[in-house]
Amino acid sequence: MAIKTFTTGEVLTAADTNAYLGNGMAQYVTGTTFSNVASVTLLSCFNSTYDNYHLSFNVYGNSSASNYCYFQLGVGSTPTTTGYYSKGMWFDIGNAATFAYVNSDGRTTGMSLGPIGFASAGEGSYDVDVHYPFVSRNTRMSGHGSGLYAGVYYTGVTTAGLQTGTTSFDSIKLIPVTGTMYGTIDVYGYRKA
Amino acid sequence: MARPNIQIDDEVREMTEEEYAELIESGWTEEPTEPDE
């Protein structure tokens, strides 16, 4: 819906409130909270209402070092495990003086997110935009975030990925590379009009 | 040793043997690992 410019003294109707003020750019679609699991699948998070989505992840693990996570697109409870080109790059935000590369995750089995530290103090938080997952075409993703890596590095993360198939996806599966994890996932759709 | 739990939407349960085998095959470990650069 287009932007409306209200004028001084104009009566704000219920219809305008619902149409212009109640509906922001991003609409909440679904989300979940998880605890001590080795993977979590969120169903029905993509649909025909939206083309582009914002995914917000807050995750920490039960391993004390070198843990990180990624997600896969899927159909129902079946994830797609191949056809990705993805890389997350991690740099040290605790080093104020210079740019310091920490590590990276190159991945063909999913979309790389980034480090997740031990317990809530090491939580990794990642925001990813996913483009056209429900449409039968390639799905492109890009994001950023921060997380504690190896119990030492407070990292900043930039990540990007592509799923090269033409499957219409409606779910995601989040996986840590080791141990189990705790946290939340929230999915928002970007309004098209 | 018990297999780890899996969550699908709000359902939490122990992984089946098949799911656990797939998880291991994906590279998941019980111990910390290093990323492929």
C-alpha cells in the first residue's frame, strides 16, 4: 500500500489507521523458542503473501568453544541439504585498532550464520534477509550479526548465500555444528505494496 | 548414550536413529570443531 500524507486537522479514520499505521514495512509471520536441541525446524514461515523475508536469530550453545551455526531451506519437515553457495566471514570487534580477521565458514550444505558462544553470555544474534524463497527460482540470502567465537573473540559477521535450485520453500532448519543450542527465531515478511 | 533432541515447530523429541545418522553425516559433532574456510 502506498504511503499516505496526512494533512493538519485531518480526521484519522479506523480504515486509515489499519491500512497505513497498523501495517508497517515488516509483518510478523511466525517464530519459535527452543532449548537444548541439536536442530530446530520452523514450518510455514514462507508463503505467497511475501517475496522477501527478514529472519532474526538469537542463539547460544552448550559447547564451550568454536561453535557456530547455519540454516537450511526446506519443504515441510524435509530440509534441502545441497545446492548452496554460502560464506560467513568473522572479524574481531574487540580489536578497536585494526581490522582483524578471525575465521570464516564456507558452506554448500546450507546458509552460514556465524559463531554461537557458550551459554547466554556468548549468544550469537543474526539478521538475514531471504529473497524469493517461496517462488520457484533461486533463493538469495544476505545478513549480518555478532557472536562469541571460541570463548575468546567477540566477532562481527557478514554472511551471504545462494540456493541454486528452483524449489518453493516454506520452512527453515537451524543447526549448530556441535552440541545443542538454545534461543529464538522470528520471521517477518516485507510488504510488497 | 541418548541421542540429542530435535524440535519441529513446537514438538520436541529425541532424534530417531535415522535422523541422528543424518546429523552425523552432515558433519555435526558432540565436540567443538573448526570451520572449513
